[in-house]
Amino acid sequence: MRRQNQSMITEFILIGFSNLGDLQILLFFILLLVYLTTLMANATIMTVIRLARALHNPMYFFLFVLSCSETCYTLAIVPKMLTNLLSTSPTISFSGCAAQLYCFVGLACTNCFLIAVMGYDRYVAICNPLNYTLIVSRATCMQLVLTSSFCGFLISVVVNVLVFSVPFCASNQINHFFCDIFPVIKLGCTDTNLKEMVIFLLSILVLLVPLVLIFISYIFIVSAILKISSVEGRCKAFSTCASHLTVVIIHYGCASFIYLRPTSLYSSDKDRLVAVTYTVITPLLNPLVYTLRNKEVKVALRKVLSRYSFPKTV
């Protein structure tokens, strides 16, 4: 009987913004503006890194990959969310929900690992500068990126199996604006405590372990920076880490608030607000942080703009 009820659910209803009424139109234009700005900002970062030879080093290679991943991450969620804001029936098919969750979790995990890799890159650059190009070679960079992606999407497969192996025979209304883990799994009509525990342990692996490694690496980084004799050298070293630390705080802070706590503390309204932050705002902040706080990127951006905006006259 349960299998029959489960097979009857062919779509889910996303009711995350349904209580806003006419404000959904205003929210649509606000989020559309933020989304287009995010796409433009990430495209700008990737273009500048590609065209500026001064940025052809491991640090900016990882930033290029992160910007690309963040762009794909928003594509998995925001277009459907914007469509539903204008729809009187904000639905998503069963397979579409599974695909969205797979892409969301895979790219989110990949981003977590990439940010940790960028911390390792800063550690080697500052603590072992003489061997930096040998340790963080082009081949090593590719291996780290591929490993991050493989692990991220492998975890996503496990999460998808855990979530969608639950029989959905209670309701098909997801109290969220996209197919997130806990709002979907809560629709199951069987005991999901064991599955939620496994997902919680995976969250620790994805969020807490990289965060601890980043913290340890920065202990060595700060220690190495304080040994630099010149004030200018210390300031330059600190500035290269400031952007990365800002991204770490924003990214891991929002994700930890949602996924590193018991599901009994889940609060729909508050969590939707945080979810808007890490699905829409954070992908915009990453390129802005690296552009506004990083002198090398700003100089490279000006050079690229001057080169392609003002062609030489004959």
C-alpha cells in the first residue's frame, strides 16, 4: 500500500513563498536583479582571470573554478524559484525535485571542498613559498579540483538515495522554495531518524572537517606572517588571506546553521531566510569580496577593461 501511495506522487508543491501574497512580485524583481548581478559578477571574475596573465597562478585558478561552480549552483535553484514566484501553482516534478537536490548538494559540497583547498593553497604559499610552484603544480591543482568534485557528487548520490528512498504518502507540499534535504525528507510517512543521522554525519564531514583544517592552516599562516620582518610584507600576506577568510565565514556560517543542528530545531521561516542567503546572496558576495578586497584582481580588471574597452586608434 505504501508503495502504491508513493508512486501516486508525481510532483511536489513548493509553498515556501506562498504566504507572501502580492509581495511575491516585488520579491521576484529583487531576486531577479540579484541573480543577474551574480551571473555578471562571476562571469567578470572568470573572464578577468582567463585574460590577465598576472592571475595565471593556482590561487586564481581555484577562484575561477569556484566562480564557475557557484554559477552552476545558482542555475540549479534560482531560475525555478523565480518561475514559481510568478506561478499560481508553484510545482516541481518528482524527478525534477530529485535532480535539483542532486545538483544542489553536489555543487554545495564541491564548493565546501574547494574553499578548503584554497585554504591549503594559502598555507603553502605563505608557509613554504620557495617550494610553492612545486607543491601546488598544475597537475596537483587539477587533481584537487577533480577530487573535490568527485567527493561532492558522491556524497550527493548518497543523500539522494537516503531522501528519495523514503515513501512519500503523507503530503506532497514542501515547506520551502526549493527541494532541500530536510523539508523533503520530512514528508516521509516512516521513521527517518536513522537517515537523518547519516545525513548529519555527512554534514559534519562536509562542513566541520574542512573548517577545522582551514582553522589549523591559518594558525600556521598567522605564525608565519608574524615572522615577516617588513610591515609591507605582513600587510600583503594578510591581504591575500582576508578575502578567503571572508568567504569561509559567510559560506560555512550559513551552511552550518542549517545542517549542523538537530532537525527538531528546524524553523521554516528562519531557515528560509538563511536559505535565501546561501543560495542567492552568497554566490554574489564571493566575486564581490575577491574584487573589492584583492588589489591584484582590481588591477587586472582595470587592465582588461582598458585593453578591450578603448581600442587603439590608427
